[in-house]
Amino acid sequence: MVHIQRKRAEELLHQDYYRPRELADLLGTGVDFINHEVSTRRLRARRLGRSTIDIPRAAVLEWLTAREAAFYIPPQDRPHVH
């Protein structure tokens, strides 16, 4: 059995490119979710056939910004909680 050493978050934050597993670890999501976002072209990545080679940090930032915008509810439209 081969043990793969995972990088710490501080190391990952400074990378220019991410492997799907690294990005999943950094964001606390599953690698299947990252691969789904790549396969649906929501998250831009460099691919070789069906395999994701790397995901540029700039693409991750664009993707996160788009996701945030999609789920943002302006304060005036938020339900009032008493």
C-alpha cells in the first residue's frame, strides 16, 4: 500500500495549480464534487482525456466568486428573523 503525503492548507494556498484531491482537501469537499465541476465546465481545468491534470488558482478564484454570487441574497431580500 502506498501512503500519499497530503499537503497542509498553508502550502496549498500558495500554489499556482491544484490537483483535484488537493483542491478538495483545501475546500473540505469531496474529490468527486471537484471532478463534477470540472466535467460540467463550471471549473476550468487542464485535462488529458477524461483525467484532470491541474486546476489553475485563477480558475478556482473565478469559480468561487461565481458560486458565491449564485447563492448571495441581498439584505433587503432576506427573510426577517425575530
